[in-house]
Amino acid sequence: MRNVARVVMTVLLMVVLGSGFRWLYLNRHQFMATESALPTAADIAPVWATTLFDHGGKAYPLAQYKGKPLILNFWATWCEPCREEMPEISALASAHPQVAVLGLAIDEAAAVHEFIESTPVSYPLLIAENEGMPLAETLGNHKGVLPYTVVISAQGEVTQIFFGRVNRQMLQSALNL
Amino acid sequence: MTMWLRSWIVLVALLLAMPPVHAASQFSKLFTDDSSEDFLPVDEAFKVEAGLVDASHAQLKFTVAPGHYLYRERIQLVLPAGDTAKITLPAGETKNDPNFGEQQVFHHDTLAEVVFTGAAPDMLQVRYQGCSEKGLCYPPQTKSLPLSKSPSFGSAVSSHSITSAASDVAPVEDEFSGKLLSSGRWWQIVAGFFGAGLLLALTPCVFPMIPILSGIIVGKNAHVSRGKAFTLSLAYTLGMCLTYTLAGVAAGLSGQLLSNALQTPAALITGALIFVVLSFSMFGFYELKLPSAVENYFFNWSSRFKGGHLFSDFLMGAISALIISPCVAAPLAGALLYISQTHDVTLGAVALFSLSLGMGVPLLLIGASAGTLLPKAGEWMNTIRRLFGVLMLGVAIWVISPILPVTAQLVLWAVLCIVPAIYLRAIDPLPATAGTVQRLFKGFAVILLLYGIALLVGAWSGARSPLQPLQNLMASSPASVQPLAFERVHSVQALEQRLKAANGQPVMLDFYADWCVSCKEYEQFVFSAPAVRAELQGVLLLQADVTDNHAEDAALLKQFALFGPPGIVFFNAQGQAMQPVIKGYQDAERFVRTVRALKLKPVEALPHA
């Protein structure tokens, strides 16, 4: 009798423990901080080969920003949090001319043009309607969200990435300003 | 033996650790603004399914995760092109966007109707874009959806439309529970369930567990140390928690199925009756429990295990939970129903775990006191029991309220307030020597009685909400205003004829039904307002009375993707229906704004020019 009970209990224990661990495993992302790995310098090599244009058609080869601290802000006119953060980025760009700031719009040139008319910013806004999201992914935006902001050091290393809305404080501390 | 002990400590620790870890991780999110770690990938934030309704008609179901929203305007069909397929979306909620002005968004699951000219294609391509309330957006998504008649989707859709047609209250409730969840206040839910569990622990429901537990603790050895007794009762409580947690998981998994099935009138009536039956058992009219043979069997079986084994205690806890579950069935059913609406397995598990932990608190106390702290049974226990009975009757009324006329609801609520108030001695005189508690109860009882009377008065005077029973007595009656002169239309053909005959005049079509509360509110508050009348000057007014819900009425409703009244459609001078279609109640101010935004009339010369 006791032996039977022991066997039954062992089986039950294994089932319960097993399902518990399975549940833990399936939900592991909720327990473990998903520390997003930063892309390496090699990962982002294609970025430097990209050339983008502003709404007026002026070419901006990104290679010209190599060797300078660089903030890349991916945004779109239809993205409200993106528009909210832009005045702060703009203020930072005018306060620190040694930092290059680029806004990459996942948008049509016309929409960006209209936006600049009403809300001028102090840094170039480039049109990246089609190439923007793949570029953002190269730079570590695996979840494909906007706004997405990348801070690249003068040495060409991605030092910080931000999913969602940023503020001036966050960017300044990322650049040690 | 020590190996056994060790493995059980691991299990107990595991069970104990999981939900709190999760709760803690949710908890910390409340206070940190760092949203970067916990946003959803786009395909989890928004899901879209397509299903064919008939040969030339499909439905798209957008599932929006709590805390996210889709822009109505940005939901578009890519394939097939616009001239062979037309997509109709319900009106969204208004969101004020500083740049684009007012935007219509969907915070909740949404059904879109797609009508094809000709046969439906095999493939549908839809484009949509949305954002998260956490301050980030997702780029536009384009999804290709195969169109096949999937039975599960079809049935889900049809049951959904039945639900919405059955009452205009249901969507509001859906919205409410959605809002509670999207607010992400896990700890509120957890605390609420824990509190409910504590209350349940005070009912005699937990009583059958106490002899079992004390039997376990004391067992054959008369003296146990306090620590050991506590450990044993903890194992017992956790066993009980396991059963309830599993029930919560099952409820979470059943998802919409359960809540959809539970919203048909038949199910609502059955549910209400169950609550009534259970509440009567709370009043002691009869006892609800498992057949005593079964109960005795378990009791004898448990005594076979020698007391003092963690595992047998755990198992006994799990089984005892089953024994007492008929007693706590009513609150349990309510909790499970609530969870099934959230479609959230984790939440279900955590909520039921906290509920059962709350129920287990007295057991833990007994354990901690090594059996010296057994509460004395007394009248107070029965009071708690009756309180639960009243609460259950309240739940019963709440459950059937969507299918009851408001007057009947008010009468029922009145009865539920007045009768317990009398039992609380609201109108018995207080003796001069009455103590504080007695006086407190009397005060409370008088309030309850007065509210009950107000509800009765409201029922007689035609009030429309239990929360404002006296509104009709307060408001000056706007009887002097003539009702708007609506012309009745009865079918799609009649509507088309009337639209043609309108000759460049804009047209308003109002869907009305006798049983539709909001329609009457429209009549009483909106269509009587001077601003609304001014706005509707020169507009041809049509009304479709869908009280009887004939096939023709249904066809009319369907044409505008409406589930039921109230619904107001405007047509421009060319006789085309304009978006948005007004669904649900809008007060006069909002109604005027909506009508103005439609720009029905050509811009008129300014009056002073």
C-alpha cells in the first residue's frame, strides 16, 4: 500500500514539477530582463554605406558623420510619441553642435515637408520611407517600433539604444554631456 | 524520508515563488517609467483574422492588445483594389492628436465588414497601423490573409453579433473590463481577489477544512512544534491553492468562448438562477455540499496517511478544495467568468492563487498557533454568510440586467436594498442603551432603506438608471418641445427610393427601437436640444423602427454594419452614406460636433454678411 502511494506521489510530483518548469520556460521572457544586445561595429557597417535624401532632394551620405558622436532618431509624422520628443532632440542638437543629429522619417517626402512647415527642427530630417525600418533593424530595432533612437560614439560603436520616447536627459547622459 | 521532504520543499517553494515573482515584475513596472523592456512585438500587439461570411462578404477581426490602439483611418485594403471590395469599420473612439486633430482609434477588438463586388477572392491584403499607450508606435503592417470559410471564426463572429444585438449594454461592459485590464493594475486585481478570499474564509465554507487540518496537524502525536504545525498547514493551504490555480488557468484558456457562450439570454437567465439558488443556501434554506458519502470517503482516505507528511497534506489540501468548492461556487464562478473575459492565463492563475491564499489565511493562523486559535463558531459567522447571500442576489440582478427593462431592474434593486435594511432593523427603535456597533448598523440600514425607496420611486417615475433614480423628478420636463418629425422607412428599397427623392437634400437616418434605452435618450435629450435642431434644419429625417427585428430591419442594419440601435447614418446631397456612422449614445454637444464635422450643408453665407 505504501509503495503504491509512493509511486503515485512520485509520478504526481514529476507531473507538477514538469508543468511548473514548462510554464516557467514558456514565460521566461517575463522573468528575465530582456537585455537587448547592442549591435557591434561590424553589424552596423552597412549603415555607413547608406545615402539618404532630405525632402528637398539634398543627398546625405551617412559616411560623413563617421568619427563624430551621432544620434539617429527614427520617426514618422503619424507617430505621436515621435513628434512629442522632437522638440527636445532639436534643443539638444542646437545646444551641442559637436554632436551630429539625424532624423530618419519612415514617411513620404510630402508628409515630412508639411511637418517641417509647422514644426521646424534644428537637425536634418531625411526621408527613409522604405529603407528606414531595415536600417533601424540593422541598428538593433528587432521589435520594429517607433520612435527608435540610436546613440553612436565617435569611435563608431553603438553605445545606447532607446525604444520609445526619449527625452533630452536620457540622450545627454548617453553621450556624457 | 529526508529526500521526500526536500523534494516537497522544492515544490512548495516553486509554487510559492512563481506568482509572486510575476506579480513583482508587474509591480515594479508600475513605478518605473522604463517602458523599453516590456512592449509587445507588433504581431502580438495587433492580430488580424479574416473569415468569409458568404460568397461576397467577409469579416476582418482585429485583436488589439490592452494598452494599444489602431488608427481607424489607416486600416485599408490593399488587395483586392478599392473598386472591387469595400471595407466598413465601426466608429472608433475619438483621440485628440495635436497634429492631425481628432482621430478615430480602436482600443479594443474590432470587426470590419468587407463587401466584394462579385465573388470573394482567395486572398485579402490589409494594411493597418497602430501605437501603444506606452509612447511608441508600430510602422504600418501589411498582412496577406487567406479567405476560407473557417467554421470556428464564423461561429465566433456570429455569436458576437448576437451578443451585441441582444443588448446595448454588453459592449459597454466589455469595454469596462477591457479598460480595467489595459490599465495594467495587476496588483489591484490580485489584491481584490485576495480580499475576496479573506471574506470567503470567514464563511462557514472553510469550516469543513478546519477539522481536517487540525487532524493533520495533531495527527497521532499529540504535541507538535509550532514551526512544524505551520509548515504542515502551509502545505495544506498550497494544495488548496493548486486546485484553484488550475481552475483559473482553465478559465483563462477558455477565453472568449466562455464569455461569449455566457452572454446569450438563456445563459444569462440560467446564471442568474444559479446565483439565486446559491444565495438561498447562504441564507440557510438548505445546505449545499457534496454527498456525505463522498465527503466521508475522502475524510477516511486522508486519515490513512499518517499525519505530518507534507505531501499528504498538500494532496489533502487539493482535495479539500474540491470538497468545499460547491459552497464557494458562486463567488468562484464570478471570478472565473471575469478571468475568462480577460483571455489571460497568467492573470487567471495569479488571481485564483491569491483568492485561495486569502481563503487559506485562517488555516495558516490556526497552523501558526498550533491549533490553539480555533475561532469560536457563533452568530457572526451566519451574518457573514447572509451578507454573501445578499451580494449573490445582487450579482444575479446584475447578470440579467441587460435583458430586463430598466423599471424591472429598479424594482429588483429596490427589493434587494429594502429587505436587508429591514433585517438590519432599519425601522426598529434603538434601545437607549444601544452600543456603538448597533448604532452604526442602524445608520447604515437607514441609508440602505432610503436608497431602496428612492429606487422604487425611480421605477414608478420612469428613471433610466439605478444610479440616478430620481432624475426625472429633478429635471424640469421638456414636454413643451415638439418631437422631431421623422419619416418612417421599413426596408432597404424604401430607403433607396426616399434617398433618390431627396433631391440634393442631406438625409439623416435614425435607427430606433422601443426597447432601446439610448434611443429614448436621443429623443428626450438630444433631438430636443435647440442646437441640434438648428443643425438638422433642412435635413430630411428618416427613421427605421427595428423594434420587431424583421428580416428587412436586419438587412437595413447590416447595410450600415450596425448590430442594433441606436445608430444614426447621414447621407450627403448625392445620397451616399457618410462616415462616421454614429453608433451608441452621444450627448447633444457631441452630436452637434459630429454633425458639423460631416459638413452636410454647403457652406452658407455668414448671417451678418
